[in-house]
Amino acid sequence: MRRYQERVDAALARFLPPTEQTPTQLHDAMHYAVLGGGKRIRPVLAYATAECLGANLDDVDAAACALELIHCYSLVHDDLPSMDNDDLRRGRPTCHKVYGDAMALLAGDALQCFAIEILSKGDYNEAQSSARLKMIATISSASGSTGMAGGQAIDLAAVGQHLTIEQLEQMHRLKTGALIEASITVGALAANCDAASMKPLQDYAQCIGLAFQIRDDLLDIEADTETLGKPQGSDQEQDKPTYPSLLGLSGAKNMAQQMHDHALRALQPLGDDVDPLRLLSSYIVERTH
Amino acid sequence: MRRYQERVDAALARFLPPTEQTPTQLHDAMHYAVLGGGKRIRPVLAYATAECLGANLDDVDAAACALELIHCYSLVHDDLPSMDNDDLRRGRPTCHKVYGDAMALLAGDALQCFAIEILSKGDYNEAQSSARLKMIATISSASGSTGMAGGQAIDLAAVGQHLTIEQLEQMHRLKTGALIEASITVGALAANCDAASMKPLQDYAQCIGLAFQIRDDLLDIEADTETLGKPQGSDQEQDKPTYPSLLGLSGAKNMAQQMHDHALRALQPLGDDVDPLRLLSSYIVERTH
């Protein structure tokens, strides 16, 4: 994991417009929002999938960065006062606490746009263009109103409401699951993966996407603020429906374990080549922040 | 113009996810922000350029819609309380006044994303993929931190400051000019325009982009709120630097006329085929809202 994390961090620093470039304050805010740590789970999944399938990692850098940029923009907007109004993220003040609400709004907007820019710019032959276009379609449909942004809208409407487990699952499939699935898909696209391998990978992706969210809900209860880098207990404080609130602590833990088991089962047809993906699934259900 | 406006309105209504689709409130807010009128100047420029150069308009619809979706998202975010805090847009309450700040933020985010989604999704042969990718690169670099969002960041920092005419011009080249230029470029890309014709078109685009902004500044002073569909005099009230504030009313009018003259001169090498673009330049300096 660390190898992929370091790789995406280097690529992000290389791609981002330098902070000396006008408008400097906006570029500062973009750097602050992106380069301040984070687990880089989406790029890690994209790199790991691509490498398991034999791709050259140079062909994955832009997509890995795009995934992380979309994730970072969503965090910046999510933390704004009109949304979750959070002060702390990745152990530091949130972007709007440092740069003001308006600049943070613009930084988020510009990061979303920049994700697409680095995937689309450059001189490509027609075969490469076709793969790039598919990556852009994958990432943009995972981020929009029927993906991540849609999940946030459902989340917003759900505060203080009672959701069924099915409704909670649908919300998270959109809010976090869609971009995690997209991470696996773009990794596979970078490796020119055939349809026969794509199907088990997507099943795997759905399971770990859900497991990731359940673990997130558990950590909000069980970890402390310092380890999390964001305020512990904020779901409960904001009266958000979560897996532990619906299933209890042990019920939620069981469900995460089930998702991990399903993920492993989905990978069976792909043999030993995808062992790194098996390890990532373990990491996702066991992580402590 | 009306033919193109009706064409893009129909295409937008066709592309947008139906309001009955989950999450319904988010889709409602997206429809409200996009389908509430507007001059559709960017799609009109893209269609007109493409048609002058012999393209089939069916190949321009997605790009024309993408340009308008990017413009609409920027208006929704610009109107938010943390930005310009405007209550009125296109003669109706602004998006956040109807749907709340959080939902308006998400609607803007989702519209930006949706612009890219409709340009990237679909089955294309490799030549078409290549053109699509160039359109996406054009639109995304015109919208980000070195384009529209960057111009807004400069605008934000400029409130109450004295700008030179060069600084004002740089701000507007980014804030409105970049996306207007992109409109001409994607129209030309849809027509497989050669480099020899691209250069005069881009010169033309730069001139009308600036003329458009000067006219906007003049209208903020000279038109009434009802005609504008947004509050008259808001630049002055917010102490924003404008062309009339730097050059006086007649100085600003002269400059708009000069830009129109330059635009016509730029088009000379392209002959009669581009007469519709000449008419659009006149419209831009003469429009009353």
C-alpha cells in the first residue's frame, strides 16, 4: 500500500498547478486540500487492480490522481458550514477554516474540474483516447447525481430520519461505493481488462465499498479523534443513520466481515494474480482510521 | 439565434436525469438551475461555429449542453451566500433560495460533473473518441483554476480593491472569456476544423469574450432589474471593479465597440461562411439583457 500511496502523492504534487501561479490563493487552497495526507484508498485500489492485471503503472497515474482529486473536492464541500460544518479533517483545520468559505467552495469546484483536465489533456493515439474517454465516463458517472453527489443529497435528507437497512445501503452505494467501484474499474481499463474479468472485479468492488462504509461508521464510534483526524462521534451528534445505529455494534461488525467474505468469493475466478486485492479487502475491514 | 436556443433547450431537457429519478430533490434543483431560461450564448456560439464550418449539429448537442451546464453550475455557486449572496437570477429566486444552501451546492457540483458525463458517455469509434477527448480537455481547462474558477477567485480577492485595466482584463479573460473561447473551440472541433481556421476563430473568440463582459458591466448600470432578471446595480453595491468604473461609461462603450471591430477583422480570412459569427458579435455588444 505504501508504495502506491507514495506514488500517487508524488503524481499529485507533479500535476497540481504550482502555488506561485495566479491565482495563488486558490492554488494554495487546492494544495492544502489535496496534499494533507489521507489514506489514498481510491488510488491504491486503482493501482493495485491495474498492476494485478499487468498494466504499466505510468498509464494509471492520471486516473489515480483524478480519483483522489474527486474525493478531496467532495471532502472540502462536505465540510462547509452549509453541509456538515466540520472544523477538523485529516488532523488539520478544514479548508474553509483556513481559506474562508468562498475560497474553499472555489477550490472544491476547481479540484473537480482539474481531475477531468489531467485525464483529458495530452497527445494520445486513438486507442489511448478511447481508454481515457471510458475512464472519464466511469469517474464522472460515479461522482454525479446518480453517484457520489446523489448519495450526499440522500444523506442530507436522511438526517434525523429513520432509514431501513436497504435505504442506508442505497445511500452508501452512491455516496462512497460508486467512487470505490470506479477506482477498480479504471484500474481494469488501464490494463485493457476483458469483460470476463471485469465482472468479478466489479462484484468485489461492490462488497469492499460497502465494507469500507461500515468500517467508517464503526470507527466514528470506536476510535478517538486524534487517530481519526476528524471529530469522533460526529455521526451520532448529527443524528445520522449508520450501520451500528441500525444493526448494533456486533451486527455491523458481522456485516463488514460478511462483505469481506463475499469480496474474496468474487475474486475466486481470477486466481493468485489478484492476491493484493484480497489483502486490500482485509485492510478495509480491519483499518483503525 | 432562436433556432440554436431552442435546440439546446430541447437537448438539455432530454439529457438531464428525470426529476422522478432518485434523488428527486437533487434532480429537481438541477432542472431548476438549468431549464429556467437564459441566453444560452455559449451553446449558440458552439452551434454557430460548427454550422459555419459544415458540421452536423447532431455532433454538437452534447458539447453545447456541456458548456451551458458548466455555466449554470457556476451561476448556482456564484449566487450562494458565501459568494455573491444573490436572491434573483433569470427573473426567479436563485437555486439556494428555493432548495437551501446545501442542496444548491450539491446541484452545482452535480451539474459540473454531468457536463462531463454527457460528453464522455456513449459508444464511439476511435476517431470520435479523440474529438470528444479534445472537447473535454478544452472545456475542463476553461473551467478550472486557470479559467473560470480562477477568474472567480481573482474577482473575490478584488472586491474593494483598485485594479488596473490590465488586471481587470486578466480577471475577465479567465472568468467569462475562457468558457466563451471554449465554446468557439468545441464548435470548431465538432467540424474537424484545421489549424489554419482555428487561429482566426480563437482571435475572434477572445474579442467577443471581452466585449461580452464589458456589455455585462454596462447593463448592470443602464438596464433595470426586470429586464436583467437579476438585481441592477449589484456591481456598484458590492464595490466590484468594472470597465465603466475604470473607463467611464463612454470609455467602456468605446472599448466594447473596438472589441467588436477587432472580432470582425479576425474573421476576414474566413470569408462569407462565417457571417453568422459576425452577427453574433453585433448581438453581444448591442444586447439589452
